Amino acid sequence: MDDRVLGRTGRKVSVVGLGTWQLGADWGAVREQDAFAVLDAAVAGGVDFFDTADVYGDGRSEQLIGRYLRERPDSGVFAATKMGRRAEQLPENYVLDNFRAWNDRSRRNLGVDRLDLVQLHCPPDAVYADDAVFDALDTLVAEERIAAYGVSVETCEQALAAIARPGTASVQIILNPFRLKPLEQVLPAAEQAGVGIIARVPLASGLLTGRYTRDTVFGPDDHRSYNRHGEAFDQGETFSGIDFETGVAAAAEFAALAPEGATPAQTALRWIIQQPGVSSVIPGARSAAQAQANAAAAALPPLTGPTLDAIRDLYDRSIRAQVHHRW
């Protein structure tokens, strides 16, 4: 597993990490033993970067990772978390006292004195322009509650605003073969500024695995059922904002582009890994086998020019009109 420096954290992390939203909530129930099997399989595959949030299962994901780190102290895992989504999404809630309280809870959940990386969790637009917010984040670093801070964003405009802040260590953004807009300005700006890019929703909520059909049904507790039109949170978080039927058809075309020996999911991850400026990609996994397969994508050879061109053509023909102007 290759590693790369995660922006201004100065820390090296595996190019394939592990997203752990699914271990907390919103993807159907995951038993504790299955969650630990996923974490073990990821680490065995060379993954040393876990991404979580205080809102995933209202802390369950953080707690599972905290227990894992205690029981496997030699794992060398860098754990990033997020804050802000447990409170009402109002700019006035993004203040130092709240940050301290939110961080204290995450530190307890993860069982650490200092958090490796804390990311504002898709905050309102006004937060990016508020100097006091970033002064407060700097204070948390000075108090040694956190080692570094970043921002998880919904839009490219938010990403560029975060990158312009001198203390921002990393930006987490949706990037996959069905969401190409970050390639235009965000990745070049981050690379120039020395800001890490964490690519999330890399498989478009599973679309890019090629396993779904128009008749696939998801459970009622799965966001792929209840957030298709942004009913619970930003629509872009579910299937990357793409209409499900359109996404299924495009995913079938994408699957046909997978090189011999690679699955469609691994092909999508390999595409992300080779984009200049990407520090790590954080696919989720609900089973040990999925975690192993995701980690193995790092060892695949780079995709060829014709394959890259075909992916771009597929996006331009089938996806661009739905997502490019929105995020």
C-alpha cells in the first residue's frame, strides 16, 4: 500500500483509507463483530487511515474505532473525525465553546487525549467566510485538543474557500467517475496550497460497483431509500446526486470499462487514486471481503489513456447535466 502526506497534517496515510459512516448508521444495521472484522481486514490490507464522525450512529462509529485502537495499539491507524452535524445547522453554533464540547465528546468516544484530525462536517456556507470560526479552530490546535483541522464540503466553491484558509490541513470532497467537477479547480488549488484531498463517496453510494439494477430495493433505514431527493441531508451524498435509474444505466457502461482482473469498484478507486492532488480515498465497507477488495485497488496498475477518455465521455454524455452545475 502506497502512502501520501495528508496535506498540512504532515502525516503520511494510506492512499486507500476506510470510511466508517456505515459502521454507525444510515446503511442498514452492522453487527459489532462484523464492524471489527471490517476494521481488521482493512488494516491487514495496508489501510492506516480511518474516517469517522461524531454523528455516525450518534457516536457509535467513533466508539467502535476507539475500542479497536485500544485493543490494537500497534495498528498505527490515523483516525480522522468530524464535528458540527449533531447541532442545528446554524452559523451561530460554530463557536469555540461548542467546538470544545464536541471535541471532548469525540475524544472520549475515541479514547484519545488529542484528535488526529477534526473536520467541520459540511457546515453552512456562511461558516467558510467567518474568521472567528477558523480562529477557534486554531485555538483547539494550540490547546492540543486536536492536532490539525480540515473541512468536509458539499460544493467546489466551499472547497476553494476552505483551501484559502492558511490553517486548513485537508478538504474532504465527493470525487468519483460520476463527479468530475473537483478536477477543474479544487484539486489543482489544493495541490498548490499543500492541502490534502480526501475523496469521499468514491463509489457513488455503491452505484459504481455495478451490482444494482433498476429493481434493487434498499432497506428503510438506508439513506439510499430515504434521501434520494435530499429529504434528510444534501442530495449529493446519495448516489452522488444522480437519479437512480440514470446512475444504474451509466454504472453498467462503467463496469464494461474495468480492466481484466479488476472489479468495477476497484476501477473507480484506481481512477481516484491516480488523480493528481488526491491524498487518500475512503470507501466504506460492510464486510471484510469488501474491505480487502477496496485495499487491493491500490496495487492495480494505472488506468490507460483510452480508459480515462472513455470514463470522461461517459460522464459528459450521461452524468454531467445532472450534477456538474450543482456541486
